[in-house]
Amino acid sequence: MPNNYHTALRQYIFFLCNGGMLGLLTWALQLGIYRMIASGSQRDYALASALACLPVIFLNCAIQRRLIFKRHGPLLQFVLANLFMMVFVSLLSPLCRSFVDWALRGGYGETLGFAAASLIGSIPSFLINKFWVFKPRVVQRLS
């Protein structure tokens, strides 16, 4: 059983590092796209965010397929899992913001609340991806 534990731990560490790097890439893409649009509107800020996320979703799925879980996972399930986690983190963020403000005596919740929610969300996200999206598939042979 220790082998399964070490494999899962290695996968989770790679999963966290991958998420951090892709988060930075998405942030840079979003900023670049928003500056290219150059309108300054909230609508275009949201549009730049969506446009930045689209290629990163496909890149993330490919990285998790090939490097982290090393097995095929259906893209639709991957997208659904990511949408679920986006809602989860969005709902958790205000609670984390309040908790960070309380725990650190105010002033840090706006900066660290989303990061805390994302770190907490990484655990169910990893489990959903490992055991639902990238789970071993049973192949049936026709005789």
C-alpha cells in the first residue's frame, strides 16, 4: 500500500505545481489580452479572462493526461470537473477572505482569501480528477 500512497502524493505535488504554473500563465495571458483590447471596460476584462482560460483548459488537460495521471480522461468530464471547482472556489473565497482577515487581524483577506480558497479547493479538485476524470477505464473485448 505504501506504493499507492507515494504515487498519489507525487501526483498531488505535480498537480499543485501544474496549477500554480498554469495560474500564472493564465494571469499573464489575461493581462496581455486585456491590454490589447485597451477599452478599460468591465465587460472586456471578463472577456479577456474567458479568452485566457480557454487555451489553458486544453493545456491543463493534456498535462494531466500525459504527466500527472498518465492515462486518458474525457475532455468533457475534465471541463465539467473544472467548472464545478470554479463554482466551489468562488463560493468558498468569501469565507476564506473573512477567515484570513480574522486570523491575521484584518487587511490581508482581499489579498490572500482567494489563494486560501484555491489551496483548499486543490484537494477535492485532485480527487475528482484522479478518481472520476482520469480513473482507470475497463476495456471490454468483443469475442
